[in-house]
Amino acid sequence: MAVNRMFRTCPSTGLVYHEPAEKLIRWNAVAAVVSLLVGGILALLVTLTRWPAVHLLPPDWFYLVLTAHGLDMLVFWIIFFEIAVLYFCSSVLLRCRLAMPGMAWLGFWLMIVGALVNNVAVFRGDSSVMFTSYAPMGAHPAFYLGLILFAVGALIACFVFFGTLVVAKAERTYNGSVPLVTFGAVTAAIIAVFTIASGAIILIPTFLWSIGLVDYIDSLMYRTVWWAFGHSSQQINVAAHVSVWYAIAAVVFGAKPMSEKVSRTAFFLYICFLQLASAHHLLADPGLTSNWKIFNTSYAMYLAVLASMVHGLTVPGAIEVAQREKGFNRGLFEWLRKAPWSNPSFSAMFMSLIGFGFLGGISGVMMGTEQLNLIIHNTIYVPGHFHATVVVGTTLAFMGLTYFLIPTLFRREMMFPGMAKWQPYVFGLGMMSFSLFMMGAGTLGVPRRHWDMTFAGNALGYEFPGTAYLMMGIMAISGLAAVVGGIMYLLITVGSVFLGKKIQTPDFARVAARDGVAPKPVPQPVAVSHAGIGTAGFVAPGTFVLALVFLTAFVLYYFVNWKYLSTVWPLS
Amino acid sequence: MNNASNESPLDVDDEPVPAMQQILDNPFLLLFIGIAMPTVLYIVWGVMEIVGIPVAK
């Protein structure tokens, strides 16, 4: 079969698009946004039900809607978009053809069918088993089958990504190492392969159990292996959105990583250790020893946390250096004040970085400590944490990337540019507040997932303090603000892609392999001089101060929770 | 796309590539590490502990 060698170059960005890769990126991105739309409507219903003053849905509908919301957001929206990011970081950034486009389409359609089958199973009403679907709570067989089909499709997409790396190397479309952003995507793809394999290990027997071919699924075995899928799927996000941070910093500021070696080593720490953090979901489970729990969640997870702190330092550091070199060199924070805050790609990325670090990161370390985990286990603190990581961190970063992709990938002018300036703030600040008050209510013991926090009519009722109800109310109002931000994003993206004014660019043309060979690299100086910028010997003093603020908040919050733990169960 | 002539042997950089960079430049080695480590430390170790729980009599 003839290899498609049709490419086009975007005149404004210089990015090179391979025809099948461009189509696949578009279709995956559109599928992602459709999942976000469905998941967003369901988010509104969940929020209005968990708001004690409104308490919208009856229990059966609440659990159905919560199940669908979890799957559409945590699995389908995120992974469709991540596959688009993988193809972008391989084919587009390496300026090469996508390997095996036919297989990539097979993977895409398997993912579509899987997502549809799973959603149908949930909306039938007999699979309200939550995102975690803990056995022995059983769902309709189609629920598991849909997830398995989706996972197989995503796995095919990951191998298309690895195949594209091979093509790029064979056709010498780049010199030396792959770009850092692509390396971050390699990290995401590796974690994805482990995640999907773990999902297959547990979901295939569970599917067989649901149709009666397997007698019994051990609940602890299920939980242990399932979390290698369930939590690691969110670690794909971390690697992907950190790559997006580097990409947006490079696009908006021309920022270069402060140290490629350090950033790559941080990604390597993710590859080795990030998935092990899955164990923090099992810290309260009997049966697994403290050795296993503490090794996975503390020793190993802290190395992954170290990597996140490295990225959290180097991305703003690179932006600060780039800004100071442009002349914004006064004081500690002129570089930040003069940043393009009305550019939604930047504002989304920067809020993603701050929210992920201060809210998601710090709370994640607290939750990952075996003793402290007891304070908040199975409370609404847990969704508070992962809304800070997955929604503020990943979704906001992906939204920022979308604003960059609309003109270059979809070749459309962005509609509602005024609204786009505000969208990251409405969504980001709403979601940060939502996560924060969820965590506050969780610290007071409000349970996660539960339809009614008052436990009305139950034998073992519990009287929460008024503060808990106040926090749940503020959480819901913040959630409504975030939903408005989500609607703004959907209006802008869907409007731009389908109704936006077309941007005329040169069309696809055939490019022979020999013409795609990367030019010989220009020798670079070993040490880059930053003479004349920064203060007191620091090239990025503002970032250094931000890092100190972060560390102070981290240490204080961590030890405050130890103090809090000591008051939970008074001994006398 | 860039037009570039094929490299001549003289163009090849003869400086040795550091070992760590060779590891980081090999996606399939990284794939192996990224699957083997959590499989052993999380799944296999965890499953062995569960299997080792005494059965109630």
C-alpha cells in the first residue's frame, strides 16, 4: 500500500502537518470535546444534588449521573484529548508521517464504540457502579465491554505513537534527542500502556464474571489491580499536561527549558515512580502490609512528587528568563505582571500550573501519607484533590492548548475572542474554589459519593457542623461558575471549529522522504549566558521566591494535618 | 519541510553520547522500565501479599 506523504506547513507557526495525522488529531479532539460536553452537563446535575440546599436528583438518578460523569470526564474526555496530544507531539513536532494511519483509525473507532457502549450501559440504569465499579458490585456486561474496547483502541493509538517515533528516527526528521515536549508525550504514552494493561488484567475477568463465566472476583484483588488502571490513568494526564505547559511556554514566550537534562530526568522519575502512587487509594484497606503501602506511596511517590516540583520550578523559571531577556527585568515580578494575561493559552496554562501545585500537589502528598490518609479517606476531600489535579491541572492546560490549535490545526479564526480572554479565569477560579471547599468539607468528614450528607432516616445518622453545610454550598456555587466557564469553552471551540472564518493556507503537497530530513544542527554554545538579567546571582529570582512560598505552604499544611490527626480520636 | 543534503561521514558528531542520554533517547527501553517497575513493585508485590492472607477457617 502506498504511503501517504502529503504534508502542509502552517504559515504562521511553521508546524508541519501530515494529512492523516491532522485528521486524526482533529477527530480525537472533537470526540474529546463531545465527551466534555456530556460530562459537563452531568457535572451540573451532580453539583446541584450535592448542594444540600438544592438536592436536585433522587438517589437512583444521582448514582447513575455520577457514574457517567466520572467515566465521561476521567476516561473519555481526557484520553481522547491525550491521543490527539500524542499524535501532535510525534507527527507534528517531529515533522514526520504518522505510522500506520489505518491502525490509528481502527484505534479511534474502537474508542468511539467503547465509549458509546459504556455510556449506553450506564444510562440504561443498571450499571450505576461509579467510576471505580468495585466488585462484587456488578454492572451490565456492556459496561465492562465498552471500557475494554475503549482501552484496546487507546492501546493501539499508543503503539501508533511509538511507531511514529521509529518513523521519525528512520527518516531522520530530527537530530539528536526528541524535543522535550515530545519526551513528555513519550512519558505519557508509557504510563498509558501500563495503565491500559492493568485495566485489561482486571476488567477482562470482571467482564467474564458479569456474563457468568467466572465464579468469583476477590474484592481486594480487584481494588488493588483496578487502581493500577484507575489512578495511573490520571498519571497519564500529569505527564501530558506538563508537556503542554512546556509547549505553551515555548509558543507564547519562546521560552527554553532552564535545563533540558533536569527536565528530562524529572520525566524519567515519572516513568519509574508515578504509577506507584496508585497505592494511596488502598491505604485504609486491610490485607496489604504497611511495607507495601509505605514503599509505594511514600518512598516511591515522593520521587514522583520531586519530579512535579522540578517541572513546577522549571516551567515558570523558563518563562521568567524569557521575559527578563525581553526587558521585563525590574524587581522580582515585573516578568509576571507584564505576562500576556489576556492570552487564554497563557492564562489557562499558568493557572493550571499554580492550581495543580498548590491545591492538587500538596493535598496529594498529604493523602499519600498512611497515617494522615485516615483523616480524609473516602471523604469528599478525595474528589476535591483530584478535581484540582485533573480539572484545574489537566483540563485547564488542555483548554489552553486548544486556543493555540484552533487557528493552526483547524485553520479557523477563533470566535468570541473577548469571551476567550475571560474563559480560563471563570473556569479556573471556579474550579479552584470548588476543589478547595470540597477539601474543606472533606476535612470535616463529609463523605464522597453519598447522595445525602445528612443521612436522613438512617439508623446511624451524623450531625455535621454548620461549617460543613456552608462549605458544600460554596463548593456548589463555585461549581456553577466552573460550569459557566465550561460552557464558554464549548461555545468558543465548537463555534470556531464549525462556524469560524476559514484561514486560507497552502494545502497539502507531496514531500519525499529525502526532503523531510532535518537540516544539520547549528552548533550551540555549551553554556548559555544570561548576563544582565535577574538579581543577586539568580537568573529567575521571582520563580525562586514562588518556590519558597510553595514550600512554606507545603510544610505548614503537612504538619497542620499531623496536628489535626492528633485531635481526631482523643485517647482520654 | 526542510531541504537538506544527506550527511557526509565528516558531519557526524564524534563526541560520545552520555550513557544517561542514551537511556533517555531509547523509548522502548523506557517503555520496558515504565512497565516493569510498577508491575513488580505495585502489582506483583501487592498480589503476593493478598494471596498470602490466611484463609478463615
